[in-house]
Amino acid sequence: MIPLIDIKRQHQALKGEMERAVGEVLDQGQFILGKNLEAFEKEMAEYCGTRYGIGVNSGTDAIFLSLQALGVGEGDEVITSPYTFFATVEAIVHTGARPVLADIETRHFNLDPEQVERAITPRTKAILPVHLFGRPADMKALASLAQRYGLRLVEDACQAIGAEIEGKPVGSWGDAGCFSFYPTKNLGGMGDGGMITTSDPQLHERIRLLRTHGAYRKYHHSRFGFNSRLDEIQAAILRIKLKHLPKWNGRRRMLARRYREAFHGLPLQLPAEDSQITPVYHLFVVRTPHSASLKKWLASHGIGCEIYYPMPLHHQKAWKDRFPVPSLPRAEAVAGTTLALPVYPELSDGEQEIIIEKVIRFFKEGKGL
């Protein structure tokens, strides 16, 4: 069996180092807001090219707290993508604001800046692009829009840590960048975790207050906040993994290049390439109207794969129960036709050759078409 994602292999290679780090945390006895988190926040900020990092409970909380700290709330609108994980709009809704969906570009499935501009109204407070599958959105165009219309810009970079646009890391383009350390992410912990990056000192302070009950010192609270902190054990583990992340992301890019070369000429839409973009391939996603048949074929040969995403957000029951359903033909056309293939760094060359052979055979022999 070749799984879509195999985090066990990565952990086996680092097991001794991680066990020592966790043991040190246990010996020290400080599990919340300790020295590992402080160090990891600085290391993440440096990695992302920002002044500050703030560790929080999850990527979802990273988005929510960033919007909260920017003053997004009742009566406001936040423009985002219909083709992403549900947490993106969930975070907007919990601020009291209304999510507004703009359609995507079909080359790379990220927000189309032209569609974003059409969606701007007097109530728009922020734009929330998603760097989907590890490929950055068009941040130059979106940052220009935000500046022109006086909007805040928050990056959902939960799938894209380490990705760059013209050498500038994601997480440093907007007012805030939001990251997830869910175990299957490129930088994954052993539980939930998240990080917010920013270079705005006032925003940094507001988020730090919000994540710890609005307390500016023990038992002194200047606002009503939340309990959203990245714990010491997770921070200790993530510090170890962060040192390996550039190598891991490089391996992902190499595997993606091999897929691209092998699948040239097949009736597959491959991930878009751009000389100014450095993606990190959280997922290697191909598009075909035969995605369900291809998934079944690969599964029958012990190859893990998954359709990302089978349904756009505005077709979800939770959305339809609360908001009008817009017409977003590109997202609707893409949904259900995209299939993720294994691309994790520990995937062996031999395993990838098996995957490539099975995909080629599927199309050459018309299996299940």
C-alpha cells in the first residue's frame, strides 16, 4: 500500500530527537507559553520574513484571531475562495462578518483578482486569499487591490509554508499570515497547532492579548479574549521539524517535477507552473473529468489518492442554510474533478514509479473511462 500521506515515516527518522525534546519539556514542567514557544515564534518569523510570530491553537484560530484583531465583525464582509477547506469561511462567520465568495482561476484554483474586485462593496473589510495545495495566490494583484480600496489582507497559508512569490515568502504579503501545523501539513505537529505571522507591532500585540483571555499580565484583562495557545510540546517538536522543512519542500518539488515529466501528453491538467512562483506541493493535484474512475483504479492497486475538494463551499449544507447560493461556475466546474496523488517527502523513487505507471496505464488502456 502506498498511502496518500504517510507521517509515520517522517516521525521514525526523527523519533530519537523528538523524544529527547519532549523529555526536556516534561522535566522542565512548563507546558504553556514557555521557552520553546518563544523560540519557535522567532524562528517562524525569521523563516517567513516577518517581525513577529504568534503561536495559536490551530490554523482555523490563526485566521479567526487575525480577523478579530483587525476589527472584522458584525456588518463587515470578507472576500475569500469557494474552493478550499471549510475552516476558511468558518473563521469568518465566527467573527460575525459575512463571507463573500469570489470565483477562482482554473489554472491553479486560487482566487481570481478580477473576480475579487467585482465582489468588493462598501461593507468589504478584508480579503482572505488561500494559497491552495501549496501554490501561492496572486498576492501582487491582491495586495494592490487591498491598498487601492483600503482593505485588510489576511493570507490563509495553512497549506503553503515555505512557498514564495519572487523570493518573498507567503505569510509576509498581507497584514497577517495564517499557518496550520495539523499533522499532515508540510510542517506538521503531533496534534493541532497554528501560527500567525505579521510585521505590524500593534496587530502583534492585539493577537497576543486575544490568544490568552485578553490578559496583558496575570489576572489583568484589557479585553475579552480566547484560549488559543500553541503548547510547549508541540513547539518543541515543530522546532526540530522546521530545520528539515526546506529539504522536505525541495523533495516535494522534485517529485512534482517527475510527475510533470512523466504525465506530459496525457489528458490531465497538471499544476500550473510560473517562473516567479516557488510552490511547496502540499498536494500534487491533477484535474480530469475521470477523477472518480482514476481514484478507484489507483485504489485497486494499493495507491492512496483523494478528490480535493468534492464540493465548493457554497454547496455545503451549512452555507445553504445561512446564506444565498451564488453562481460560481469555475469553482463548480473544478470541484470533484481534482485528484491528489502522493507527494510526501518520504515517498521513494520506486513507489513514485509505480504510481506513474498505473496512471499512464489508466489513460493508455482506457481503464474505467
